[in-house]
Amino acid sequence: MVRKFNKLSTEHFGVKTGDRFKTIKHHHEVGGDLKEGTELVLESIAHFPTLYRLKDSDGKIWTLPVHSVESVK
């Protein structure tokens, strides 16, 4: 059985690759930390649970839950 939620996508509920976001709270990963207010660009979307893969200004990819960021207009 192939599970579609195991694939990355470029669009989900109006959010798409290239959209800009900023963190609304501190985020920790094994590879480092992001401060609240850090601006990032959406690279792709992982599903189940929905997570955004975002790139920082240094080109590093971060995986954040959707409730940890907000859209930057």
C-alpha cells in the first residue's frame, strides 16, 4: 500500500513553495535553534502530521510544525 502522506508537496491549503514565514516562538532541533521572529522561506510541505520545511538566510533547512510560524505578507 502506497501512502500519499509520505511524500513532500509544494502546495497545501493555499500555502506554496516560496512563501515567506517567521517563527512565532523559539524552535529547537538537534542541529540548532531558531529565535522567535526568524524569517524563513518555504521549501516543501511534509504531511501527517503537517510540517513545513523552511530555509533560513544561510540556506539551512528547518522542519517546523505549522503552529510555530506565521505568514509574512
